[in-house]
Amino acid sequence: MPSFRSAKEQASAAVSAKIALGTSRHANKDDGQIHSVRTAQAYSQVLSCFTTFIKESRLGDLKSATQDMAQAYLT
């Protein structure tokens, strides 16, 4: 089911699920978490643009995004 949240809200929710501020990135090198405020802001901005593309193309929402959708966005 598609999300009715704005692109910015979807991106923010996706980033907040992966954020781990206050923990050392060196000690947790491959944990898949975001350890920097600026990196979190950059990811949120990029995901917001990607989500806008998905919504305008009527392809669904960020949770249902596939690798093919990402490739279409990048091209």
C-alpha cells in the first residue's frame, strides 16, 4: 500500500531508522548505521528527491522501491 506521507517525511523516517549518533564509527565500521549528522542530512535530502521521483512517476513509495526504480532515477 502506498504511503500518503510527503517525500520529505518518508526520507526522514528511513534515515532515522538507520541513525546511530553518539557512537564511534571507527569501532562500528560495518554496522550499516549512520554516525554523522551531516551524512544523515545528505541521505535524507537524496532520499527525498528519489521519493519525489517515485511519487511523480506513480511507482509507489520509498518502502516499495526496487533497484530498477533507483536505476531509472539515476538515468
